Amino acid sequence: MNKKRFALTVGLGCAILVLLLVVAIPAVYLVFPAWVGQKADETEVSLSAESTPVPGARETQVAIPTITLLPHGVELRPTVEPDSTQAGIAGIGARSLPAMYNQLNPGVVNIQVYVEEEDLSGQGAGSGFILDDEGHIVTNNHVVAEADQVTVIFYNGLEADAQIIGRDPDSDLAVIRVDELMQGTHPLPIGDSDAVGIGEWVIAIGNPFGLGSSMSVGIVSAVGRTIPTGVTPFSIPQAIQTDAAINPGNSGGPLLNLRGEVVGVNAQIVTGGAPVNTGVGFAIPANTVRRVAPVLIESGSYQWPWLGIEGGSVNLAIMDANDLDTQQGAYIHGVVPDGPADKAGLRGSTSEADTEGLKVPLGGDVVIEADGKRVFDFSDLLVDIASKNPGDEMNLTIIRDGRRRQVSVTLAPRPSGSEGQDTRSE
């Protein structure tokens, strides 16, 4: 009996204690709200001060400044430089992406092309971006090359007929023009593609599958790629590789950095057999646009310099088979007869060696310097050639028969058609 009374007394006491806590705590908040809030703040500060912060956590959460629309001709610049330690998409800032899209999209256009021939008619789609206030628009050559009629569709759905001003198949660039830009549209600033780094976040805006004003985000996955033009035997150096989704219809549209600057013109994708994006796309560098577009506007075409060679980079097999002391340089496989390289006495491979079933060229010259600048691979030589003009002289340092020689070459204009190379054979 005493045990039952004791249990009952303890149970009643616990119940009363719980009741007092339930009533007393809210009463304290009601009577002393400021004091409670102050103590809570002090506790939070104390915990933050005593805890160990994640290294770099604050730095990786710095938001990208919101881009505001500037007057035409004024380049976009953030108030602070984007933090190179940003981690993942979250580091870009959820609010900045919509702001960037809203500002940049009016500078991007969709392009509809119509082709009419005796036994063929059809239409295609591409993208482009506004270059200046005069109505000039940059796109890919392959978007408008066969077009009989070009229609530009602006971000707000309004359309305008466009005229093809100039085309350059060797860089796959073209400039078209509308008589008048629609209200609310504006040119996009051109950035420095040489400053683009691997891992940098980029944005593609265009017309994939005819779905206008589409935006995708990714990173620069490689730089300095050499890609084919698709219609000429020459190659395009310094292309930017990205994993931002690029699909048919994105051709000619801009690849932009987080400053809102065009760093490339989306041009090609690696499909793996399927005609859709598989995570590898390529953009023609913006510095090529800087070089080519003004000339296309002025004269309608662009004349590139020509050396007249076919080759590739030196690898281990070529180094061993040719008794070279370096695995760097541009190996010349072939020389175009009567071309600048041939006239200067440059020599291509004269025979082949069979190394474990692999055919390795022998006897070709290896270019290791161009105008005193080191040539590490064949792409370097292409870049050096492209930086010149027809008629310019190039001083090359080559290795032939184990000895270094100096050769002076006068570059010529690229021949039309498929006569010349200056391209990779790899």
C-alpha cells in the first residue's frame, strides 16, 4: 500500500512539474521578450565564434554582382572580379543567372534560312548575336552558306529580313545585317578568348532544335583545340571546348563568360554517332571574331595567310623513329607543290617506318620555333600562321637530319578550293 502511495505521489509531482514548465516558458517570452531575444543572439554568436569554419566557405559563397544594362558600346564589367574559388553551380549565385539571361538574351537572335533550288527546297535554323548598332549580326558560315533568304527573329518574337554581308568558310564565320534593330535589343560585348581558362563557367544562349531563347550553363572543359571547318581543308585553331549543352540550332550563337562577354561562337559538337549533344561542344574563339568580322563587313570576305603544309604534332613514335631529341614541335608530313613552304625548301616525310604495325613518317622537317617563339605542337604553328597576313615573312627554326636550320618563308594567300592544307593529318 505504501509503495502505491509513493508511486502515485511521484507521478503527480512529475505531472505538476511538466505543467509548470509548459506554462512558465511562454510566460517568460511574453514578459521579457527583449531579454530572451538578447540571450538567444548571444548564444548564437558564441557558438559561431567557437565553431571551426569550413576552409574557404565564405569565399565560395560570394555572389556574382547583378549585371545591369549599359549604354551601347560600353563593355560589361562586374564591380568585383568573379571569385576563382567558386564551387559548383551554387557558387554562381541563383539570382545572378536569371539577371544575366534577362540582360543578354535581347542581344541574341534566332536565324531561319530558306533554300530554293530546282530539285531542292527547305529551311534550317541557327543562332547569332548582335555585333553593333548598325544591325550587323555574327553567326556561323554554315548556317547561311546556302541560304536564298535569311530571316532574323529577335528575343521578343519580332522578325526582320536579313542580308548576308560577308562569309568566311575558313573560320566558319559570317556576318548578316538587318536594316533596323528592334527596340529593346542591343549588341553584346566581345571578350578576350585568350584569357579564358579551363573550369571557367560559361553560358550558351541560342535556338536549339528551333526552341528560341534557350539558355544552358557549363564550364570550359578545354582550350586551344584545333577543329575542322567542315567545308574546307583548313583547320580552326584555338577553339574553346565546353560541356554546356549545345545542340543543332545553337550554331552561330554566343558562348559567354560570367561578365556577359562573348568568348566564342558555338559551332560544333561531338555526337558519338547521335546528332545531339553528348557533353562536348566547340566554339570559335572570340578573338577570331575580332579579326574577321570587321573585314567581312568592309569587303565581304577574309584572306588568310597560307604556308602550304600538312602535318601533326611530334609524338613518342615520331621522335624515336626520326632520332629526334625532343617530343615537341610540328612535324611536316607533306608540302604542297609550288606552295610557300615548297618554295622555301621545307621538306615533308620521304618514307615510312613500320613500328609494331604502326606507320610512322620519316624524313620530314620539324618546326620548333616561329619568329623566335617556341612551337610546342602543330596547333601552335597554325596559330602563328593565322596571326600573319599574306605577304608576311616567317622565320622558322627546324630540325632536319638531326641538325637545326633557319628557313625564311613568305606566306601567300590561301588558295580557293581544296588545293592547300595547313591542317592536321592526325
